[in-house]
Amino acid sequence: MAKSKTTESYKGVFEYETMELTEETKEGVFIYDIKEALKRFDGKNLSFQLVEENPVQPKE
């Protein structure tokens, strides 16, 4: 069966209290309203994933 897929990706620091994600790039600082992003998927069948990324120190 064919499938249609809608994806939104955000990468940055998440603040639960404000439901905002702050992304810093060389182009500037961008703030995303995660609650508004989730609202677009209200009532839809979702696959949901949260990933935490941390730097790893290289071997000296």
C-alpha cells in the first residue's frame, strides 16, 4: 500500500516551560514554538521520537 509522509525536524535546545526550541546557526538564532508545531498534527496518526545529542570527547 502507498504511504504519504509529512515530516518536520527541529534541532536545538528545548525549554519545557515555554514549549520553545532555540536553534543557533551561523545565520542567527531561531526560536520555534513546539506547541504550535504539535498542533498541526492534532488528531493525526503519528510516530513520535525525541533524541538527545551530546558531544563525545575524542581519544587524545
